[in-house]
Amino acid sequence: MDTGATSHMTSTNGNLSSYFNLTKNNGIIVGNGHSILIRGLGSAKSPIPHPPLVLDHVLHAPKLIKNLIYVRKFTTYNHVSVEFDPFGFSMKDFQTGMPIMRCESQGELYPITTTNKVVSPVSFAALSSSIWHDRLGHPGALILDSLRKNKLIKCNKIPHLNSSFCHSCPLGKHVKLPFINSHNSTNMSFDILHSDVWTSPVMSSLGHKYYVLFLDDYSNFLWTFPISNKSQVYSTFQKSRAYIKTQFQREIKYIQCDNSGEYVNGKFQKLCEEKGISFRLSCPHTSPQNGKAERKIRSIINIVRTLLIHASLPSSFWHHALQMATYLLNILPSKNLHYQSRLKILYQKDPAYSHLRVFGCFCYPLFPSTTIHKLQPRSAPCVFLGYPSNHCGYKCYDISLNKIIICRHVLFNENEFPFSKLHTPSSTSYNFLDIGLSPYMINHLLEETDTHIPAPSPS
């Protein structure tokens, strides 16, 4: 490899796959000032890696001592980068940063030989940081870098916060207010369970008008449940309490919520009295005192909005984006938890990331052989809508049949989004997800000492 050469050069025309004799006496000026005669030119391919890389316009000069590769032209035509160091050089894919081969050098030059280590694209699973950014619901660079450093995802180096730009992030997560840091903490999971209800002016495709959130104060782990009526908050809380008791052998000590009727009613209060659960209610017209749940709703809605925008999905699909946003928040590292994930805190195990795919992208589920004839297609283009809660697989939406297919064997095209061709969102398509704060609430956010609202992070 030669960074100072102005052409590829070889001393043997047998290295060339095509060859043209030159009638004019052209020459190459070498380091001592002498001219070496050029006999012809042709094209060749590098001996490694596989598939080989192309060398065009290679000059044939019989008196040349070393075969030279002109680095600038080589990297431009093959879309690779070459990085030199005192021990050799590395060749990488220019767009993804994926290593192609590593060549060790014992002398003062940088030779390419067939004994050098070739990195197999199959065995090397690193992806670009932008793909992981999309897969994980558009988190900030610090969170991605934390996952990479802890070797939980295989990813090329995370670019600086200001060096890479995701168009969907400011559209979905633009914020404007600084908040007060929280100094409150609990010692055990489910000592305090925060809850709030979000109302959607857009009905989901399955008839949901609301969702209720439950948030563990200790681990920050969260659960969201789309519901059709606010009266379902009571039954949803009953099921959640039973789940917590069975799975974690813990009883809820306090429930922190606002004064709305779905919580402050005879049935709900009677249940809490019987089970020894104490209410921690915000003062009337002082919603910031239930700030932790409200801030979590804001974080969820920011991701929901970003996912919908990135995939150009209709607003009625918000419940699918909600499930995905909740899932991703629980497995992402949190700055407030010293870059541990909520799942790690609650379940004491690291989450997996290898199964993640970009929400809303093209996917192709495998149809069971018993449902198709031999000559029928074995799949159909669908839209990836997340992970089913009770299956180890993927939710695939068949647009033509308006049907959700649950499948384990799915192929993905994470750079294509079906709804971007079928549905063009207007500038107001996702305005129903805005949860702007009133001047009254802004004053309380700045004055209350127990609102516990953290400063916004780059994510």
C-alpha cells in the first residue's frame, strides 16, 4: 500500500486480467529521479479479501521492484478506508466501519499477502451506529456508547453528538424546558408505584382511547396498558398488583397518583385499604406533584412520536409504537441509574439486543408449509410492528389483509419502510401526541421542591 503513488503499478503483466500495450515511451519517475519505462496497462483484482477488490488502470513497468497500490484511488473506487498504524494497517467498509481485513507488517513497508487475517462478514456482526439508533427507538449517543462499551451490542464507534443528525429525533423529541433534579429515592422495588393516565384524541386501530402507566420508583421499570375506558384503570391495577405479587413476591406500599376519578373512587380506595396500600395524592390542581409519572409519559410519547414519524405510520398505530417505546425504555441504559437498564435493576440480568429490528420496516414472515401450495410464495411483504408479549417472535402487519402475523422466522429490510410509499403524514399528523405544559404547570415545575423533574438529556 502506497499513499505517495499516483497510479497502481506492477512489474509482472501476469498479475493483470486485461492488458493493453502502450506504443509511446511513457515512464514512471521513482525516488532516485530515474525514469522506469511503462510497457502497458490493465486491470487486476487484489488477492484478498473475498470478494476481491478492484484495481483499475494498473501500469506495467518490468523494472519496478515492488508492486504498488495507489491508496487514494483504491479507497475511492472500492468504498473502503485504510488505517495505518506502527504494526500494520486495517481495511474497513467506508459506510459501516465494518473491518474487512487486517495486515500485520514486520518491516518498514505495508504489504498485502495471502497470510494476512481476513475478517469474515458473516462472523463479524457489528452494525453501523445509525442502525442501532433506529432499532433502539432513537436514544442519545451517550446511551448507545454505554451499550457499545459494555459489549451489549456490536457497533462501530459512536459519532460525536453533533457530528451525526437523525431527522426524526427533533421532530419527535424536541423539548424546551429545564427541570429540577430529583433527590428522592426508595430502597426496594414497589415501595412506591407511580401511575397516570394519558388520553389520546385519536382512536387506535384496536379501539383504544387511553393508556395507563405504572412505574416502579426504585428501578424505574414501567408498564403501559392501552385501554378503551378510564373505568378499566381499576381492573388493570388489580391485574398488575397480582402480577407483582406472583413474580416478585412483593406488595405495593404506596401508589402515587393524581386526584382524578379513576383513582379517587370508592372501589379503588377500598381495595387499597384492604391490601394496606397507602395513597400519595397530588394536591388539587397541582399535577406537577405527580411529576415522575407525567415525565415518564412525556419520555414515552417522545419515542412514540419519533417511531411513527420515522416509519411514516398512520397515527392510529400509536398503540403499537407505545408497546415498542415501553419495551425499549426498559432495556435501555438510564443516566439516572448510572447507565444501567431498568430491566437490569429489577430482574438482575442484562437485556439482549441482538433480536432488535427497526420499527415499521419491511419484513417477510415465513408462511407455514401447511397453509400454502408448493408453487405459492412462501412469504409476503409486511410491516414490523414490534414484539408480541407472549411469544418469542415478531409482530408482522400484512397491509393487504389488514392482519397481524406472529412469526419467529422473519427476514428484515431495515432501510425500507412500506408506509412511506402508502402514507404521507402531514405536518399536523402527530400533533395529538403533543403534551405541552400550561403556564400554570410551568410555574409549579419551577417552584415545587418535590416535583423531582430531571434536566433533559441529549437523548
